[in-house]
Amino acid sequence: MNARNKRAAILAAAAGIVKTAGAGHLTMDAVAAAASLSKGGVLYHFPSKQALLEGMLERLLEEITARADAYQKNHPEALNARLMGRIIGEYDQQPVERAMSRAFLAAAAEDPGLLAPAREAASVAFEEAAAGCAPKEMGWTLLLATEGLRFLEMFDLLPLSLAERDQVHQHLLNLAKDHAA
């Protein structure tokens, strides 16, 4: 297994721990066991728990961006393809990504500096949403609704049935199409 694959396996193992046992059980020893690596193998790729959390955030932000990029590439005619991609990307987010988000938020409560890359990504997302919709406030509202869904699902707090969630998702997409700039 190459270094990139090992890093991915470590991040997946960490997310799995958070998903099944909670962020409080995320330790380097637990990650090593879950990834079937030695603790030294994990430390080679992530020399500290903070580095592991930073890696989890980086991977999460990359996944979100990749989905928006893919939508934009596949729908070049869409005026607000980035926002549409974010709405669809939130809907398609995998449970392992939601687990990584929970772990990251738990760690950020102790070290707010971990939020710096997320702040930068949020600024870009708001700029893209404003540029893609008319009025710009509609883009911001759609992005906020999308992120609200992400957070409620992340913490298993969304009281909607799957059918109702699908309706909300479709409504957000329709609004984004109707208000494309």
C-alpha cells in the first residue's frame, strides 16, 4: 500500500471510530488498531492527534470541493453550478464524512485554531453562492439551508423522514435554478 492509500486508510479508520464510538474515543492507539497498522505507522503519517484532525478536515473539505467541481464540470451551462454542486454534495455526503465532521467539531471546541481552513472554505462558498444567485441573499440563504441540513444530519437531529428530506433537497435545487444569476 502506498503512502497516499495508507493516509486514506488511517483517515477512514479515524472516522469509523468517531462514527461508532464517538469523538472522545479517537486516540492514536485506537486508530492504529482500526487501520491494522502499528502506532508508529500512524504517527509516521500523522505525528499527533492534532495532525490527524487536520488531515480529517482537509479530506472533508477536499470531498466537498470535489463534488462541487464535478457538478460544475458536468453542467457547464448552469449559471450557479457551484451552489448546485454544494446542495447535491451535501445530499450525497457519506456517513464517514459526517463522522469526520463530528470529530473535527469536537476537537475545534478545544482548539479553535483548527477552524482556520474551514473559515477560508466558508468564505469561498459564500462568495460563490452570492455570485450564482440573484439576489445574492438568495444564494446565501440556500447555502445556509444546505449547511443547516448538514449539521442537523451530522448530529442525527433531523426530524424529517427520508421522503421529507428528499422534498427539501429538491426544493433547494429548484430555488437555486429559479434564482440563477
